[in-house]
Amino acid sequence: TLAICGILLVVGSGLTIVSLDQRQRRLAVVA
């Protein structure tokens, strides 16, 4: 269970980082 939780945390953090990068890129393109 601990391994599964760790994997979920890593995947979640990765997705959030990707979404943040996309937002920053969009803002940069618009600006």
C-alpha cells in the first residue's frame, strides 16, 4: 500500500507540474 501511495503521489505531482508548465507557456505566449 505504501508503494502504491508513493507512486500516486509522484504521478500526481508530475501532472501538476506539467499543468503548471503549460499554463506558464500559455501566459508567456499571450504576453
